[in-house]
Amino acid sequence: MTYIPKPRIDLPTDRINAIGLRQRDYEGVLSTLCAGCGHDSITAAIVQAFWELAIEPHQVAKLSGIGCSSKTPAYFISGAHGFNSVHGRMPSVATGALAGNRDLTCIAVSGDGDSLSIGFGQFGHVVRRNLNMLYIIENNGVYGLTKGQFSASADPGSKAKKGQVNQMQAIDPVATAIALGGSFAARGFSGDRDQLVPLIKAGVRHRGCAVIDVVSPCVTFNDHEGSTKSYAYTRKMSHKAVEADLVPPAEEITVSYADGDAVRVRLHDGSTVLLRKNDPAYDPTDRSTALQYLEKHRARGEVVTGLMFLDETLPEMHDVFGTTSAPLAETGYEALVPGKEALAKLQKKMR
Amino acid sequence: MERTDISNPAYFHQVVDCQWGCPAHTDVPEYIRLIAQGHFTDAYMVNRESNVFPGILGRVCDRPCEPACRRGRTGQKPVAICRLKRVAADHRQDVSDRLPVIPSEKNGKRIALVGAGCASLTVCNDLMPLGYECTVFEALDKPGGLMRSNIPAFRLPAEVLDEELGMIVDMGVDLRLGQRVDSLAALLDEGYDAVFIGSGAPKGKELDLPGRTEGDANIHIGISWLESVAFGHTKEIGKRVLIIGVGNTAMDCCRTSLRLGAADVKVMARKPRDFFKASEWELEDAEEENVEIVINHSPKAFVVEGGKLTGMRFDRMEYTTEDGRIVDQRIVDEVVIPCDDVVLAIGQENAFPWIERDIGLEFDRWDVPVVDRTTFESTRPGVFFGGDAAFGPENIIWAVEHGHQAAISIHKHCQGESMAERLPPTLNLGSRKMGMHEWAYSNDFDPAARRKMEHVPLLERFKALSTEVELGFDAEQTAVEVERCLNCDIQTVFTDDLCIECDACLDICPTQCLTITADGPEEDVETRLKAPRLEPEQPLFASGPLKQTARIMVKDENLCVHCGLCAERCPTAAWDMQKSLLHFPKAIDHGPATCPTSRPLPQRKAG
């Protein structure tokens, strides 16, 4: 962290996005995380992605649970709505928020502890519910707030700072999300902004629950020799499987790829996700090959990154529930509380 | 791209824009910090080391440092560097015990200096501590040269001049006032070991138009007239005065006229405002005193009626400009502007009628002596030039630097050493880290605007010629202004092999001046910077390949505000904030003098 806030210096050459805002306008308050924390880097990627997408800050809901990762919504988009919820219970709160206002752009930030330990159940259900949100898991393999115990995502064989070796199996949130029927599963690395920003942008534009597992080294407790979540290890063992680009609706796709190298997926808002594959045999739209691919590389100790699975056809929560297309928040008192007679009519129907 | 060599003193020197802009390399951020801490005397001495006359320059310097100031690139006005210099000078205590010790036993070398202005006195300041005997010949009755004769007392009070000149004269300089040197040959015959000519540019330019001789009684040459006012020979001027020219001398002339009884003063400019030579702040000060600046009037003739000047005839001009340059001009019509007096302030030149042309001292085709730009020696060995006498009219601060360099040459000449072998500047770096998030400088960016100098009310300032107009900064103004300094001398120093490429510094940088990117040719790397490169003149820092990905760290020095957040955010201390202390060798650093009792002044340390 730093002790003085980042000063606001507007240079005449600062770039402005489509709604007239500078990148600085998407920042939040001073981060109190450790200097060099991967989470701060992810925060910066979120800032960049939302600025580039030119989303109105007041149309954003940012939610989190408990943990180092869950502090970060305070550090981006100060003008957004925010909810720092109970440990592991953020998905429920997010479901409520989106039930109330389906038009909000919802971004949830959680960690490996918040989502894979105490909140594992909530994580699983929000994925299969396919709630229309971006779900970022800032994954560092340790419980940083409680001084670096192994978390549920720590790889077997990984060494702790004081030398203990982890013996338990790791939960891979990407494989889990695909297995649970998720519609969007990706992995990024906090140290690779060029890859992460397009993933976040695609996740925001995807209609459904977009899970992005971001390897985010803990500089204080998990960035040493023997750790499988350090900057050095991730850089060395990173295997970029599928690169993703988001092409906005108005823009033409100018780059052409050889067949088999790229897959195009059209999103509900008209934009296109361009999936560039490094391995032609891989199919990011097929669940079983995705799982096989992940497992094959996991066994080699590799960290597979990229947009691993995308299915834009799966229905999201509002589709399943058949809710009204207008957000409840804008429906008005009269319609929401129709009175005693309407209630009686409804009850009569149920008898 | 080529890895930046930060051990080269020139690299960090250029980052300290004010020090880079100052001809005498004044350590501006250091003295501003000392003022912030209330150490006015220390701040004064840091100044004096390079610019010798802080009290004088704190009032009348041409301030090449201010347009260079980094603050100006953040969309704000530059730090009031010059005004802060005056704060140090006004509030300092006695410095006599900090001045160099003058050896009682001399080294036997005698130096003659012509003119007692800033250049000559700087030479004395540098050579007296080495045991030299300096004799200064001054035509006027008081020392100071153009600083006394041409800068009016309402801008530069006589007491300030006397005190700072006195510090040097009191070192034991043999000052011969009222002695004009009429022959260089005769002076050389007196057997001095070296002669330094710092006689300035004392000849005002003439405007030879019809009526010039007839109206002579009321037509004055600007710099001679100012001198006459300064020495009390001229005490009044007519009610309506025209000043011809819009340089800084013209500003002094118009404001002086107001104090000698003029009521209607017009400054006549041939061209539009964009082409004025005067500094913007001098124009503002004159306009505040209701001087009218009339543009596009080209002088044509002096109107003399009955043997007396009654006005001046001008051609009214019209210009076509393209890209800030005049491409065409037309005369619209002709006007006569009535006046009682005219002051000509259209430039000045150096003139050497007193230097014989057959003594081995070469003059060029403009009749100016040929002087070496590094050693300041003329073509006759042992004769040196400095100040306006060397390369024509410049500013005091340039003359001071000429003096420092000439003093080194004179020292080397007298010791029989090669003048070309001069010591290079040196760089000393010292970390300013005090704790986890503590730095030994005020690193927080202060968005305050530049403080405005208060002036004596208009009604009062014209009562006496010697009433100083600028009041100086008060404590509150000083406290705000010092915090506006960005501490450009506290450098961001990067150690490649400590970096783990976590991007923390890139994200926290408030101006996006850092980039980690793949190596490549500079033109290519430039296109990948996070913020566009605006000033190609400003250096780009490039690290060596980083450990994990072999990419490089690139920093655009132009945008950095030295807030230290990159170093504060860095988990491995790959970034550190280090004070760069540059030392520019003076005469005293160039080898031991033959006199045993002199010693170099202790050098300041970076930490």
C-alpha cells in the first residue's frame, strides 16, 4: 500500500472514453493491500476494462465477501453501487441485487477462501443459476489475512513460506465452473494485463455468470521458491490456450484467421468474442474437451490461461424465472404493490 | 533500446529541469527544501555556491529556470523559483563566517579585471580564496556595472547590491573606482599574470531618423539615461514620454519615467505582442502602472518645431503572420504622436574602442573579439572575456557562469596547466528512504496554484525612485509555494534484477509515465508507452532486461512528478527515491593552489 493517495493530475493529453470520462474516473480509494499485491493489479485491469467499455459508473454494482480480495471493490469505480457482504455469501446478495435491478452491470470480486472454502456452496449455485454477472476469483492459494495458511486452491506439493508442503488436493475453479454447467469460464494472471483486460471485457458483455479465475500472487505469504502461485512460477508454467478479444457491435472484425485457429462467438448485445486458439485441436465451446484439456495440462504442472469455455446459449436466471423485462427498481410503486384486491385474486387462483 | 546509463551525471541533471535550465546550475530543489525547513541561511549558501548573487538574482533574474519547471507541464504555472530565492536572501542571517577564508599569504599571481560587474566580481569570488591578488578597474564611482546603472532601484534596492558586492570586495579585492581603462596595451604593460575583461555591453543602439540631431536635447539613449538616473544626474523628464522598443530595458525606462514626473508614458512597438522581447512579467508590471503599450507603430521621424521636440511620426503597420512568423507587412497610414521626451531602448552592443587592434587580440567581422566558448580566452593568451563583453548582451546569470568558467581558465593559465583539461561534473546519489512509507522529502503532490507577488500600492510607489515595488513573499505564501516544488532532484532509481514485474508501480503512477514492454528500437518502444511521449527532448529511461520475462522498464521522464509512489508501492525496492547531488567544479576544485593556506570548501553530500 501507499500512505499518500495517488494524486489527481489531469494532463491535457489524457484520453477520454466514449462517455467523456478519464481512466482516473474509474478508480477508487487508496488501496491498503500489501505493496506489489496481485489484487491491485487486477483492480487496475478492471479500471481499464470498464473505462474502455465506457460503462456509466452509476450503472455498476460491485459486490464482495470477505478477504483481501474482497476489499478491492473499494479500490475501483468509486461512483458505483457497492456491497461488502458476509463471508462466502456474496452470490446470494448479488442474486438479490440483480433480481431487483436486472439492468445493472454486476461485478463480483471474491477470493479462493471466500469462494472455494466457506462459500463453495454459494459459488456452485450461482454458477448453475447462471446469474448475469462477472465473477472474479482473485486466487493466491493462501489465506493472506490470517497469515498465509494453505487455501483450498493450493496445489498439492506447493510449499508454504515456512517450508510445510501442502498434501491436500486443489479445487480448480475453472474446471469446477465448467463441470457445474457454467456458461463462461476463464483463467488469467494478474501479471499479464494484456490478456486479462480482454477477458474482463468479454466477461462483462457475456450474458450469464462469467467466472474468471485470476492467479494473483500474494507477495507477502506466497511468492517464494516452491510456491506454485508465485509470479515466477506462474510466468514459467503459464500455458496460454485461448486468447480472447471482444469486438464491440459497431466494429468490423478486420483480422482473419485460418480455420481452426479462431472461433467466433456472437454475444447477446451484438458484440463478438474472438477466441484465438494456440492449439487447433482445442474447442472452447465444448465442455468435455475443455475439461480434458485442463486436466491434461494440470497433470504437467502447467497453469492453463485464457477463455477456456464459452456457451452463450445457456439461459440466465431471469430467462429461467420468466421475470418481467423491466427492472423492478424502475417498475413503480403502483405496479409493485397492486393492493388488497389483487392479492385476493392471486390467492384465489391458488386455491 | 539502449540501456540508460544513470551514472552519467548529465542524465539526472536533465531531469532536474530548473537546474538544467539555469546557466549556473543552481541546485534549486535543494534550496527550496531548505527554505521549507526554515533554513534560510543554508538555502542562501546553496544559491551562492552557483549564482554568487542570490539577493540580486532573487529580484531581477531572467529566470530561465521557470519556463523549464516541471510544474509547468502539469497544466499549472511554474514554481516561483526566483521569488523563493529572494525569500532565502531576505531572511538569512549573517553569512560572513561561511564565506571562504582568504589566505593572508598570497600566491604571487596578479589579475587585472576591467569593469566591476557581475562577471568580474564572480571571477574575484572564485580566485581570491586561492590566494590571487585581484585588481578591478571601474569607470563609475560605484561597483555593480549594469546591475547598478541599468536596473532601477525600485526593482533592485541599492542596499541589496551593496551588501552582496561587498561580500566579494571585502575579500580584499583592490577595487579602483572612477578609473576607466583607456588602453588595453597599457594595462598589459603593467605585467599582470592575466587580464579579465568584463566591461559589459555599454553602448545603446542609436535610431538615426530625420530630426534626431535637432531634437537631441529631448532624445535619450535608454541605458545611458538609466545610468544617469541611477547616479542622480537626471532627476526629471517631460509629462509625455515615448519609449521606443519593447525589451526589458524599455520596461525599466517607462517605469522610471513615471517616477521622474511623467504622466503619460507610451511604449511604442513596431510589431504585435507575440514578438515582444520583454519578459512577460516585466510587461505585466509596466502595464499595472498604466503604461500604454502601443503595437504596430514603426518610427519614421522625430517632429521638431521651433528647435524643440514636439512629437514623433510613425508608420502604422499591418502584418500577416503564419505559424508565429511574419510573412508580410504593409504600411496602413502615418500618425504623429505628440510628446515631450523620447527614450530609445532598441538594444545595446559591446564596444571596445579602448582595445588596440595590433596586440594579437583578434576581432571578428562584426568587430567583436574572438572568444573561446569553453575557456573564455581571447586569441591573445592570458586575456579573458566574460559577461556581455564576451558574446553580447545576455543576463546576469549567464555572466556569473562565464565568471566561474573564466576563473578556472585563469587559475589553470597562472599555474601553467592546460585549460582544456577541466574537471567534469560529478554525481552523488543517496537514498531518501527513511522507513516503510517515509521519505526524507515532502513527496505528496500539492495541487496549490502559484502564489502572486504583492506590490506596493500604486499611489505610494511613485513617491520615491527607490521604493521597491515587490514586497516579497510573506510566510504564508512561502509555505505554500515551497510545497509546489516537485523535488525533481529526488530521482527514481531502478534496479533491474529486483523487479518481479507485478505492475504495482505502473498502476499507482499518477501520470502513467511507466511502462513494462518488450524491448525494441526506441522509435518502436515509444509507440507502446502507456501515455504518449510529448517531449522528445526529455529523456526516456530504459532498464536492462527484467529477470522473469526479459521485457524492459521504460520511464518517460517528462511526465514524472517525483511523488515516489512507485517506490512506495514496490514490494522489492526495485524502485528507490534517491537524491542526486550534482557538483559543478569551480576554480577551487581544480588542483591545489600554490598558496598553502587555502583549502577547498567542504562539498555537500547527497546522504
